[in-house]
Amino acid sequence: MSNVNNQLLRFTTAGSVDDGKSTLIGRLLYDSKSIFEDQLEAVEASSAKKGFDYVDLSLLTDGLKSEREQGITIDVAYRYFATPKRKFIIADTPGHIQYTRNMVTGASTANLALILIDARKGLVEQTHRHSFIASLLKIPHVIVCVNKMDLVNYAEDVYEKIVEDYKAFSSKLEISDIQFVPISALVGDNVVHRSENMEWYQGATLMHMLETAHIESDHNHIDSRFPVQYVVRPQSKEYHDFRGYAGRVAGGIFRPGEDVVVLPSGFTSKIKSISLGNEVLEEAFAPMSVTMTLEDEIDISRGDIIAKPNNHPHADQDIDMMLCWMNQRPIHLNTKLYVRHNTKEVRGVLKEIQYKLDISTLHRIENVEQLTMNEIARVKIRTAQPLAFDSYRRNRITGSVILIDEGTNETVAAGMIV
């Protein structure tokens, strides 16, 4: 068995109202046999009641519609399914401009983004917005699904034109791996099973792309980063002198005997041991959660980062970032906030708004005094103590922060360090 088996792939989908997203997710669940008989029977009964001559698979994912209609917004719906090759988590977000923050939330941990385009309409504003967010959040893989091919008579030239348009548009963005697939979610063409209606398309099905996307290298195994979550000090006679540091590896590979530096203090030591439960390990890498001990007794607390001396994060109090503002109340210059970076929380203040982005056109708007909900801007924040960080491009974990309101403790923004 190869190690691809049972890997977990997280992907995000967003799209406009009628481009068939719910039907596509329903089709993936249905054709990969990831739904239960009773769910299927309920959907068949409900489709028949509505007088449809087909099974409306969107009902599998739109069970929450009634709640949406009552004005209860479901932020991000996560769905889980598995095939013999992989496990999947889908973060399904609304695509409208007023849900930009939900898209950012759903995409923040994704390995891959599915971008749906209606073959009849081609690229629309939503396509640009969703692609921009995928690029902003450095999602490594994008699959562009040209849906509803059945409604354009499976015409190759329609598909080719959309592929060409999308390539021209995406060249302005930073997306490294883009694949295209012509599908009909309603009929099932090229979703899980190959289409007999598009002999001209020689590529893989959507499911094959999802199962084989190469995600091993999405983790940064070069820059070693270990944010400390918890200092383990057992209060027992047996382990009286034990002092371990528990956390999750955010990048690189750590091995016993290696030199390390602790940030922001700059103290150095060597790794004495690495363990996972009672098992002693020869190495640890992202995204493993382990406990590390060091040769020297140095003062380390939650929020510190253990790294390698010749390649460590940058420590600073002035942090430049792209920010997505998520709160109903606008933010103004000099607003004070808590900045949470990995396991560390410090006070900070919004020092500068360099520009905000019109995310439909990617134009920069300067001389901005405040940010309102769902706006994305380039800002500078100053923190009360130095943080040890990387650029988001280098490491999505050590390069991201969330901002928290001092008074209400709400999460009000997500930031990607530039």
C-alpha cells in the first residue's frame, strides 16, 4: 500500500448561487458511495414529490437551505467523505461578496480549491474573487471545473475558450498548480466516472484529480518550526526533573542531537529526545504532535518557537500583513487588539492601512481610514512584544495571525504575513 492511502485532503468549494456546487458535492458523495441508503431514499422521495424525473443530488447538501432561508447563515459547512484511496474534508462556503470572511475561513486550511464555472456563463466576478482568495491564502492546488457541459451540448470549443480565459486571468495570481476538467455534475460526466459524451477530453476525472493531488510537499519540510503549546512538568517523584515541551511541528524535521534556538529569547541548546506518547521517536515533522526535551534548562514558555540556529523565523514588533476584516464593526487606525500567532497572544495596535483591495478587480484603493466587514487590505500592526514569524508564503502556520477584540474576545480578523 502506498502512503497516499488514507491521507487526508482538505478542499474548499465556493461558487455563485446556481453554478451547481451543491449538485457537484452531492454527485461526489453519491458516486463515491459515501452516503447512506436512507439518505438516498429521502432524496429520491423528495425529488419525486417535486415532480423531477431525476434524483436531485443537491438536496444532499442543501438540507440546511431552510435554515438559510430563515436568515440563519451557516458560516462554513464541513462535509466528510472517503474513498479507498483518501479521506476528504470539504469546506463548502457561500460565494457572495458579503461572505468573503467565510471563504477565507473555509480556505485557510485547505490543500486544494475547487472553482466551479458555469459553461454557459464563463468567468464571472465570483470566479475572480474565489481565485484571488485561493491565491491570497496560498492554496497549493486548484481544480477548475467547467460545469453544465450538458447544457452546451458538450462543445469542446466552449470548454477551451473558458480554459484560455482562466489561464489569462490567473497568470496575474500566484497559483502554482491548476488543472481543468469539463463536467456535468447533474448527469455525472467526468465527476467520478469518465464521460462518454466528451470523447475529445483525454484528461482525468475530477475524483481521480482529488485522489492523486500530490500533497506531501505542501508541508514545508525545510524550515524547522516547533511552536510550544505546553510545558510538561510532571509533579511526581519519579519524573521530578522532567521538563518537556509539547506542541505540533509546523515545518521542517527535528531529530535528537540537533542544535536548536528558542525564539524570541535567542537561547540555544540541543534536542535530547522526542516522544509521541510513550514512543521514543528518531525524527518529527509536520504535522506531528510531539513532546521534545532539551539538553539545557532554559526558560521556555507557551508561545515560544523552537527552530534551527542557521534558519530561524524573523522576530519583530512591526508586522506587515494582508488582513481580512471579519467583524460588523469597522476598524480604524490605532485600534488596539490582541494578536494571536500560533500559541502566543500579545497586544497590538493597527498602525497603518497601506491600501485596501477591490477583490473583484484587484485594484488598490489608497488613503483608507477604516476597514469594514469582508474587506481585504495591506496593513501594518505593531505588537507589544516581538513575535517570531515567517512570511505566509514560506509557512502557512507561522505566517498567519488572527486578531481578537479586547473587549468582546471575538475573532475580528485573519492576517497573512507578507
